[in-house]
Amino acid sequence: MATTLVGSKSRSLSFGSFGSSPSPSSSSSRRGSKRKSKSNGNTSGVSGKLDLEECRHLSLAELSARLEEAEAAGERLRRNLSGMCAVYEKHAVKSNKVTIFEARLKEGVEALTCSTSASLEVVRHGSEKLSSRISRTKKLATKVTGRVRELNKRRTRAAQALERVQGILGLKGCVVGVQTSMRNGDLRGAAEYIYRYRRAEASGNTVVSAAQGEGVSGDDGALMSRTEEELRDAVLTKLEDAVRRTDPDAEAAVLEYCGLFGLLGIGREGVSRYGQFLCKMVGGRYEDELVLAGIDVGRVGNGYVAPSSVNFIDLLSKLFNESAAAMQRAEAHIISMPGFEREFAAPALIAALHRQCDQDSSKTLTMYIASRRLAARSAIAFDDDDEERVRKVITADPTAPFAEDPLSALDTLLDEIAMVGQHTESYDRFVRSGHEAALASARAAMGNGGDAETKTATIAGACEYNRVIQELAGFYTILEGAFIRESIAKAFGIEDVCPVAASTFLGDSSHDQEYAEVGLSSDAVVYVSTSVEDNFWIMQKCLSRAMATGHVDSVCGVLNNAVTSLQQQLVVLLQNRVAKMKSDVQTLTQQGQLHLERLKGIVKSRGAKSPSTVSPLRPSTPDGDRGAEIAIDSVACTLNSLALASMYAQNLHSQLARDAADALDPSDSDRAKLLGCAEGLRLVARNFDESLEEALTKACGTLKSKIKAFLDGTVGAASCSYDIDEEDFARAEAHNAFMLGLADLMETVVAPLAKGLSRGNSAKLHYRVSVYLARSFERAVVRKAFSQLGALKLDKEVRAMAVYFSGRAGANVRKAVLARLVEISTLLSVDSVQDVHDVWAPTPRKGASPSTNRHGLKNKEVRRVLALRSDFSSAEIQKLRL
């Protein structure tokens, strides 16, 4: 049933701006409706208006649907309106808060303005009061300052007046005092008055001019000049009289009159005259010593040869001590006197006395060289083919009778030369250090006024006695070289073996207990050639004597002689003995075999236990006297001598480098030269070490055939099997051929050779034996098949070798030498192939971080070792990931 709505055609029922049929009456409202519908997400498509004509044609259901749609659209509008109202309320609340904040801010600004205005008013009032006070204070300060200035001016005028009065009185007093002192013969008093008068003239103030205008006339000045001339003449006369005196008080008198020269303004002349007197005094006393020593002073310097009985060391010691004492006294006296230029006086006196001492000491050293005929003796020392060279060196005369002990006489002569050089070098260091200290004081006193060396007397770098000492050092080096060669030759002539404590050798003290078990404790003695002891005792003695001279060139020369003698004599001697060691080692091993057979016979005759029931690796106790069994050229003595010689050479180098700087105090260039010469001792030590390594290699090489035969008869034999069961393992426990044979091998082959060696050489020998034995043992066992019990048997044999060699070659043997065998036995002992990772770690690659498996097996070798187990399948081994 259709419902008809009556009304005008132009009337329409409006439901808002929703719908799909736009009204033709208002395009703008349609566009607005579309925008609102789009913004609100409406998709209903309901028409915004329903015309009455259109409604007449709609059924009631359609109209109801249209009304429901209109109500839904209205509901959406209400919800949107509610949301907008809520937003508006929020903005309203914020707006209210802003309004309240603006009101409070306005109130705060008004309050702050009021308080600031009040504070500014207070500040303005206080500043006005302060300004008023400052004005009053300024006026008061100006008034007080004026009074102070006035008082200061008055005080200055009073001081000037007082100074003028004192100057007038002082000058008048000087004029009167000079005249009085001259009448009384008081030269020092007169000189002091003149010194004060001249200082006042040189002061540059108005005192002298004022004094001359107010009571001191020009005649007084002329009088002072005449008196000064008279005083100088009187002082010179007194000084000449004091110089001619010979009593002990002469020096004090000369010093007193020379001190007056400074007061008279001629201080340099006083220093010069005082220096001349000191040089004359030192020279005169030295001439008296020469006369007392039996030297004809008048003939000195004209080819005169002093008697051989003259003690030149005593003469030089007295000369240098007297000169040094005079320098110290002069410096102490002259710097305390007024009127002297301190930057000139002390260096000039030291230089003057040094020139006198240089002259006297150079003559004495020349006389010493001539008296001892050092030039002729040095020429004879160059003749190496003369068998009586030392006798001719001592006598300096080929026709002289043979001396009782020419080598001892040459030693005494070298000691004397060293003492002469030591006294001279000590004095030279003393005088140069004292002069440098005086120059430093002069520089400090002069400030930036110029270089002190250009205004003071200096000491020449190359003095005359330095030239003579250089010549003496050349003679000394030549004679010391002859003494070294002859002493070494004498030591070779009386060569024998001598006992040396084992603690003398370098070694690892942490293994003392292990060494003691095999007879190599630090309390034991080993035997070396006396040539080694004597050679290095001679070298140490000669080098100590050279360092005592204090002359770097002497030390370098003697050091070169010592190194040459060691290389040409001791090194060659020991190398020749190493060259013939092979036959000696073979003979020694044969003797050891016979000795072992004899011991076995003694054991059987006494009913002792069979060797198979005794621990096969227990070391035997050495018996008998080793010294009676060791010859000079024996293997043990040669090896010990080489080790001791290398150690002595290194110690001598270290001692020389440590003590030379303190004994010689050399410059940087001299230090480099000395250390360069000392490197020769390291080269000698390297030669000894190389010879020792060669000797040990030869000694071990003679044992390889016996070790190989032993292994071929035990581990390498076809009867030796490691693929065993429990019964075979029990038999191996009761009688292990390898372990028993190893004990016999060590006793018969290695022990005779190691007997008498130092613990360092014994350890090196056993180490070489262990290396060869381990490699040969490994080559033998990798050809065998293994069961797990066989691996256990191998492990016991490897442990036996480790125990034996660790006690003789050091604890490092297990890690460095037996590491591969230990890993082989460990790998063969695993229960299954998968357990390999529990006992083995891969060897680090090159450049990787180190590990404990550095000497162990490679990855490929592990598979080969596992393949030796008869119960491991090759498939499992190949599947193993390493």
C-alpha cells in the first residue's frame, strides 16, 4: 500500500546533506555536502532530500529504509558533534589555563617592577653616600700624600747632606791616614786608604767634587798620587826581598805583598808575580828532590840517562802533589783578597802552575823512558822468532847473562810503567777539572760580558807530558803483549789438569737434586786444563793493570793483544784436541764395555741379584778418583775446558764493560772505541762455543752406531711385537728387553763418556743422545702393529726414557724431545677412534698462537698412528674429523 504525501511540488523533505541525488537548487551546498561526506567517511549513498512527488511512488518499506538511513546519518552527526564539543572543551580548559598564567605573569611582573624600583632607589641612595665618602677620603689622601712627599724630600736632603759630610770626612781621613801610615811604615794601611780614595773617585757621584770645593784641595789629590807611586815602589821592594827568602814563611810574606797590588789597582800584576813565585817554589823543591834521588840536574835534557835506581814513581808523585797543593792554596787565598779580578785570578794561577808542572813532568817522563830503555826493549819485543826474547827485553842487551826470572822482572817493569801512567793521568784529570770549575765561576761572574776563555789564561789541550805519555803508552802496549805471549807459552809448558767446583760452571740450579743423583752435584769437582785457568788469569791481570794506567789507548792496545793471543794460542790448542777426539771416544767406550763386564763378574761372584731384578734405570754411584783417570787431552777435560773458557771470556767482557767507565771515565768517543775492542772477547767466546758444539757432535756421533744396533736388536727386531694380549703383557712386565737394554746401553756407552764432564756438558751430551734415540725409536715403532695393551707397553717404555733423560738432560726433554713419542703412545691407548679429541690437540699453524703441542704430531700423522691399532677400522679413521 502506497502512502501519498500531499503538498506542493516545490516542497521537499530534507534529511540533511546526505544522499546520492543532488538538489538542483544549490550547487554550493552540494559541494559542501560532498566535502563533509568525504571527510567523515560516509559511503551510504542516501539521498539528502526526498521530493514529495518521489515519495508518492515509494512503498512503505522503502520509506522506512530511507528513514532508518536518515536516523543513522543523524546519529553519526550527533557523535561527530559530541567529539567536536569534547575537543572544544579541552581547548577551552587550556585557554583558561593560559589566561590564568597570563594574569599571574602580569601580577609577577608588576610586583617585580615595584620591588626593583625600590631596590634601585636604595642602591642610588647608597651610591650617593659612597661617592660622598670617596670624595672626602680623596681630599684626606691628597693632604696626607703632600705631607709624606714633603717629609721624603726632607729625608733625601738630609741623607745627601750626611753623605756629603761623610765623603768630606772620609776623603780628608784618607789623606791624613795615608800620610800617617806612610810615616809609620804601615804599607797595608796606606794601601787600604788609597783603595778607598780611588773607589770614591770611580763611584761617579758628586761627593769628590763637593769635597774638593768644601775643604779637600787639589793639592791633596796630587799628594795622594805621589804617595801611591811611593807605595808601589815600597811594595815592589818588599816583594823582591820576600821572593829571595828561603825560610818557610816566605810564601806568606809574598802573598801578603802581592795582595797589596789589588788595593793599588794593579791586581793582574800581583797575580802574575804570585804565580811566578809559586812556580819558582814548586820547581825549586822538585830540583831538590832530583838531587836527592841522585840525578845530575845540570845535565837533564841533554841526552842524560838517569841511574836505573831512581824511583821515578816517587818523583812524579811528589811533583804532582806539590803542584796540586799549590793550586789549591793559591785559589783559596787569591779569591778572598779585595781588588783582584776573580774571573781572572784563579784560572791564571792554575794555568801558570800547570805550565811549570808540565815542563818538569815531561822532562821526568823522558828521563824515565831513557833510563828504562823502553824504546830498545819494545824493538826487541817485536821479534817473535827469538826464543830468548824476554831475557833481551829485560836486559835490553843481547850479550847480558840470562836473568834468573826474566818474566817476573818484565812483570815488575810493567807494573812500574802502569803506576807512572796512572799518576800522570790522575793529575791531568785533576788539573783540568779544577780549571774548568774556575772558568765556570768566571763565566758566572762575568755574565753576558763575553767569553771567559778570551779574558783568562787557558790550559792547552795537548800538553807536553801528554805527548810523552802517548809515547810511553805505545811502549807499554808492546811490552804487555810480549808478556802475555810469554806467559801463555809458559802456561802451556806446565799444563796439567786441575779440579774445578761444578758450581763454577753456568747451569740451572733448579735441577741440582737431579744432577746430584747422577754424581753431578754442585759440590762435586770436575777437571779442566790448567791452560784455561792460567790464560784467563793472565788476561784479567793484564787488563786490570792497563785500566790502572787510566789511559784508554793503553787499555785498547792490551785488549787487542789479549784477544789475539787467545785466538792464536788457546783456541787453536783446544780445537786441535777436538779434531782428534773421535779415536779417543772410541777407545773410551771400549774401556767402558770392559769395565762393565768386570763389574758383572764381581756381582755374580758375590752372589748379588741378577741385573734383571734391579731397576734398570737406577744410576750407578761413581767410584774411584776421577783425577787419576782424566788426562789433559781427554774428552772430558777438553769439553770442560771449552765450556769454562767460553764462560770466562763472557765474564771478562761483562766485567770490562762494567768497570772501564768507572776506572777510566772516558769520553763518548773513547767509550765507543773501548767497547768496540771488547767485542773481540765475545768473538773468542763464540769460537769456544762453536768448538764445544763440534766436540759434542763428534762425541755423540761415535755413539750412533751402538744406539742403532741396540734398537735393531730390541724394538726393531721382528720378535718384538706390540700386538699382544694379557699373557704377553705380563711377560713384558716381568722382563722388558728394551728397558734392560737401555740401562746397559747407558752404562756401557754413554756413562764412560759422560764421566768427568761438567753438569752442563753432561746435560748437552745426554740431550743429543736422547734426540737421536727418540727419532730412531719412533722410526722403529711406526712399523709395528698395536693392541691397546701393546700401547700401554709402549707408554711405559717412553716414560722410562723420559725419567732417565729428564734427570740428566733437564726436564725439558719430555716436551721438546719425547713429545711425539708421548703423543703416539697416548693416541694408541684410546678406547675408540672418537676419543682422539680428548687426548690430542692440533699443531698450531705458522703464525698462529703457540700451544703445548708445538713439537707434536701433525693432522695426517695422527691418522697414520691410529692405523697402527689392529682393532681400529680404516673407515672409522677416515671419518674422523681433525
